[in-house]
Amino acid sequence: MIRKLPGLHTNPIDFAHDLNGFFLVQVKYAAYRWHPQKPFLAVRFRILEPEAYLNRSFSGRIYCSERALWRLHWFLRDFGYDSELLSRDQIDEKALLDLRGVIRTSATRYRGGSYQSLDGFAPASEWETVPHAPNPCADEEGNSDDLQL
């Protein structure tokens, strides 16, 4: 059987290079992955806004090591994760599905590959206050009136 996979012929580095900036996203997949030094939560996001990126998706890792738990807590809190589960220190992968929020992301190149860095999170309700430029991280100096996540 032959399957059509749109985008298969394109270079993945070229495909991900423009995912820098702020996006309103929805969690489509989440799975905890154990590793002796760096356990992580693998998350796949579907972009809801801006309109030019609608329905594109990207993946990222949120590390769960003791030193990185603050970032995981930040993500869960801002995306509206169940506060009762959070207070019991529990992650339910099914409860993560369809959560919405704002992510600031940037493409990172490492050892010939391109990866999405999850730089910041905010509740979905703050989407209207986020700068909607396609690449707000392009200005190296930054502006004092930029929203900082």
C-alpha cells in the first residue's frame, strides 16, 4: 500500500526554522519518559494561533529532574492542569490532553539536528496581550515593552 505523507520530501530543519515566537497551542500528546539523569515529559502541541500556523504541530521536552521541576510546574499551572493532581505530585497523561496555553518557542540546532526549545509558558487567556509578530525573538537587544514569559 502506498501512503501519501505531505512534506516528506522537505528538509525537517527548513520546516521547523520558522517556529520562533509565541503560539497559542493545544496539547495533543504527552508521555512521561524515564531516564536515569534526565527524565522528561514528551509533549506534542498543535498550533491554534496565529492563523498562518494553524494546525501545524511541533514536539518538545519538559524535563522532570529535581532541578527542572519548576519548569514543569510552570507549564502545568499555566496550561490549567488539574490542581488536585498537581497537589498530589501526580501527572496523568490523559489529563494533559487538550489543555491550552501560550508557548514561547525557538528552534535550536545541536549536533546537526533541529529541536524546539520551550522557552516560556502563559495561560491561554493571555493570548491577546502577547506580541503577534512571527519572530519576536529576532531582535537581539529586545524591547523594554516586550512581554516576558
